[in-house]
Amino acid sequence: MRRFLKSAGKSESPLSLLFQRGEREAACSAAGNRHAQAKFVLTGATGFLGSHLMAELLRRGHAVLALGRSAGGSTLQERIARQLDWFGLQPASEQLQCVEADLLKPHLGLAPAAYRALCRPATFVHLASDTRFAAANRAASLATNVGSLAAVLDFARDCSAPFFHYVSTAYVFPAESALCREEPVALGEFANIYEESKARAELEVISRCRDLALPYSILRPSIVYGDCQTGRSNSFTALYHHVKALELIRDIYLNDLTNQGGAKSRLSGIERAPDGTLKLPLRIVLPRKGHLNLIPIDFFLAATLQILSAPRPDTIYHLTSRTPSTMEELASFCENFLGIEGIEICYGAEPGNWRPNPAEALFNKLIEPYRPYLSDTRSFDSANLDAVAPEIVAPTLSYPIFERCMRYAVEVNWGATHRNGSGFPVR
């Protein structure tokens, strides 16, 4: 099976093959190119996954109706225009329609005439979600991730949608699950409200779509990072969050050693080696050995486009890696990239007399929302995806891919350049 990258060198990815196929299809006659003229209704087009999918659908000649809201003083159209500018796209007005909508209200909060004017056959891809983990956000998460489905599915019904695709997460299974299959979930104990709300949303999608006789698919991506070939990304959470935390800690102690005399550093045994490497003792204590299931955005796109091109009714797909990354591998990547050494992964209960040093305490505070995933043991069956896309396989996160992605993140200051320049506001 073909992978995006073989070892450290680049190879042509399945997504690039899909690009070429899309270019060939665009050259076909309209009669022979029925799929290329399809219309899609997208929610979540201003988010990480949604913006990439929107851009690729537009590149391939599809018409897109984007539903969303204004935010940060910008209209939906302005937000999407900034996204598309980052992708280098300026679609014709007849190809992209942006509609300010309230997904929590009947008829999307629109006037009856405006709503009826939008009701035309289209394939739906529902990506909008609240991705916050905090328990304090429970009501908002359930409203956005579950409550919004009523209006969106009603709209799909009124549009005579041929298919409804719901983008969920691979982490809808209880944390103690071993092998997670491409099947409906049973509710259990979850690491956070995001996981729980997406699990509840899946059950609602299945129930409502069956009632409406509306064919559906559920896509469950794992943890998504940037483009594995270019390093580009327009979101810097999850994997990036940990690296940024370590960079911050490194810079605090480099500044102390360089400009403050180094007394604070010496108390924690932190020093700079002759070759410039920062010796930074930092223990990460986890309850058990686990792994992170990481996929690049270009794999997500390639797999999703294949599913959209040949949808199978009432099917669930895992968009996951067959080779998840261990904490030891990721720690080594971080040390190499940041010019530090001393990260130690420890498993088991913390000793009663154990006290974190200041660097450890700060790291623990910064990564707290993501901590459960560092010792996650869930693995994912992907038989359904393998059946429809046998050549599309997520690459192993090698150091060259990691460095490429983190180098880009540093170049854009973890998204600050996008927010302050001509780019988009990072979610």
C-alpha cells in the first residue's frame, strides 16, 4: 500500500493523485462529469478540518454552501475569505455561498423566504463542533455538538439531500476500550465533555437519519496535525500544544541563564551544554504506557474525498493511523527539535514524596487538558476505510514530518502571524 512518505524522503501522496484525477475530471464534458458538478452544504468551514475540505472541494469545481456565524467582529463571509486567502483561492461568487445561520434555531434562524431559497438538493458534510474539553463548558458543548443536529438534519431533509456525512472523532469510545470498531458506540466513561458530546451526537445522527430514510456516514478522525509534505497548518492545538509548552519552558530557562545569572536554573539542575543544548530535567509521569494516534490533514482529506466520491450508506469510518506514536518517540522528537535533553517518561503512580520541579509543574499545568491522551491505549479498526480506500494509508509520524510541521508552526509563531496578518483567526 502506498504511504504519503517513505522513511525521510517524500513520495507522491494519495491526495496528490486525487488532485491529478480532479484535474482530469475537470477537463471532461459536463455530461460525463456529473459528480464534479455536485453541490455540498458544509458546516464548520471556518475550522481546521472544514476549511481544508472546503478549499479542496472548491479546487475541484464543486459548488459549496457554507453555513456559519460571524465572530470576532467579522462576518462569516469575511472569515471564510481570510481562510481562502491562506489557501490561495478566490472562487467565483456563484461557486461559493456563505450564509449566516444559527444552527441552534429552527430553519437555521432564517426568515421563511430566505430558508426556502436555500432548499436545493446537496450533499451535507457536518463538521461544526465545539472542541473545548473543560467540564465547565458542558452545556455549550452539548448544545453545539448535539443540539445543532435537529436544525441541520431538518435542513438536509428539506433540501432532499442524497447523503449526510457527519465528522466525529475516533475518541467516542470509553477510555478503557481496547479495540474500537467501526460500529455505533455505547455511552460510557469519557475523558472529557468533547468526547461525550460527539458520542451522543453520533447516536442522534444514526437515529434521525434512519427516521428520515437519509443515507449517512460517520467519519472518525483521530488527532490531526498539519500537512505532512509541506508542514503547513492553520490550527496549532493538540500535538502542537505540547511542543509549544516545551518551547516556552526552554525559553524561560535560556533567558534565565543568559540574562539573569542562572540562579533559578541551577536550583533545578538546568544548565547549558558547550554545544548549546539545554539540559532540562523534566519528568512526565503517566499512569500507564500508551500512544498518540496522529494523522496529517492531507491524509484526512484524501480519505474523506474518497468517501464522498463513493459513499456507502450507513457506514462508519475510522480515519486513523496504523502506527501510533509512543511518548518516548515524541519526547525524542521534541528534544531534537528544541535543542534540549532530559525529558523522562515515567509510568505508574507518583511516589508519595515526589515533588515536581518548577519546569515539570509548569508543563503539567500547560498540558492538563490533553493529559489523558498521553497514556491512551485505544486502537482502531479501519476495515471500512480500507475497503473504500485501500491505497490511502496514514504515514507514520517520522522525525522529518514532525520537524517540517513544527518548523512551520514556529515560522508563523504558532498562528499569531495568521491572526495579526492577512490570514485567518486560528480557532
